[in-house]
Amino acid sequence: MQNKKSDKKIVVIGGGTGVFSVLTGLKKYFNNLTAVVTMADDGGSAGILREEFGILPPGDIRRALIALSASDNNTLSELFGYRFAEGSGLSGHNFGNLMITALERITGSFEKAIREAGKILSIQGKVLPVTLKKAALVAELENGNLIKGEANIDVPKHDGYLRIKKVWLEPAVSINPEVRKAILQADLVIIGPGDLYTSLIPNLLVQGMQHVLRRAHGKKIYFVNLMTKFGETNGFRASDFVKTIENYLGKEILDYVVVNKTKPTTVRFRPYAKEKSEFVEPDLKSLKKPIQIEANLIRKYGFVRHDPDKIADLIKALV
């Protein structure tokens, strides 16, 4: 007999595969989940649709919808995740992105399109864009050069060894009112894991986000990445991730920082050598605040990624 799910309200902020892992684990135990997703994506299929149709990027929205799907029909989730490998004009496009774009045209609203896609996938919870306005992510490098566009920061055409000095959104955009409401009502707010400058910080740059997180009564938790990312976090240790997040979020807002303490075998690092990606060393003892939690969070096999079940167990203990 399945245990009854908790009614605690949890908001997960981020984008990409990190948030997918968190949501996949939590949906087994919690009813009230809300994914708040970055709208800075401008690469690949999502970028093309953003440019040609003038819509907000659907890519990270699609991933969150699939993660929250309660449907027993695996084919439906596979369909939303399917990427065309051939076909003039279709190659590289993701079916779920095309579906959300079509729904936006049918309903006349990106928000309504997400809700309709959620119904099709029978999601448990909500998926919300962090803002309803279009904006581009801009980064200033340590040499003063400016890099415009999330995709150009994510996959650097410039010297990826140059540190990012700061990032911002052009133009400045305000927080989605539904996101503000969800955060203020949440019992727990989770930030990350995810690419620091391209998946997480773009959410924190939205006007009103810092203010609403400071006002929120729920506990705020940040999951530090397992691996560094070339062009974004070269040489970063856990404390560097936390300090950078707090530069954009503000001090004394985070209640907990969760960092992985278990180092995988050398064999599992081999695929990351080509990407110039390294293991994030847990050095949080140098930080006085927030409360630090060290745990074994890595999946047993395959890519070095967060284990959804381990994340869920930790969150259950905290809640």
C-alpha cells in the first residue's frame, strides 16, 4: 500500500536537467509541487522557436512538465521529449517544444499553453515561467568583453577559461505574479541544482525575486552542483557556488546549503575530461552561514548526476 503523499507546498527554482532530477524524486512523496523555470534559454530548438514565433522559450518548461507527469503512459512522456533527427526544417526540433508553441497559438497565451500541456501530460503540480516578458542574458567577462545570449554563455565560442564577472538581463523584466504567489505560500523553496549562470541565476535576476524570497516564510535550500562547467564555473569549489548565488540573491536568505560529499570512481569522470568539467570539492566548513548539509547525493551508475530518490529522502527529512 502506497504511503499518503504530503501536502507541504514546495517550489523548485531553476532549469535544465538539475530541476528535472529534483521534481522526479519529489513527486513520489509530495502533492503540491511548483516548478519555476528560467526564460533565458535562446539556444537550439527553443531558441529558433523564440526567434521565429516570438514566444517565450519552451525548452525548460517542457522538461519540467515531463518530470511532473503522473501519466502511466510512458509513450506520452517520450513523445514530449522526442527530438527530430531529420527532415527539412524539423531536424533538431523537439516535439514538446513544437506542441507548446502550437498551444500558445491556439490559446493565445503562453501561460494557457503550459496549462493545456500540463493537462495532456496529467502533471501533478504547476510549471510556471519565472517571468512573462522576453529578455536576453548578458555576461561580462573578467577581460571586459560582453557575451550576449544564454546559448553563447552555455557553450562558449570565446576563451572559456575567462571568469564571468557578472551577468544581467536585457531588458530588465519583472517576476511572474503567479511565481510570487507560489513562493510566498511555499513551505519550502529549493534552488538548483543547475548550471549556475545559465539556469539558476537568470531566475534570481528577475525584478522582485530577491524581495519575495526574503519575505517568504518557507525554508530556502540551495543544492550545489556536483561538477563544474567549462566557461561558467571553472575551478569552483562548493563555497564559490554559494558565494556567487548570494551575490545575486542577497545574504541571510538561504537557510540550508546541500553539498555532495561522496567522490565517484575515476572511471565515471572520464566523459567529463573532454568537457573540461571537474568534481566540486565540498569546502563549506569555511562558511558560517547558512546551515550546511553534506550528503551522498550521486547516482550509483552512469553520468555524475543527482539521484532523485536521495534528494527526495533529504527533503522529506527537512520538511
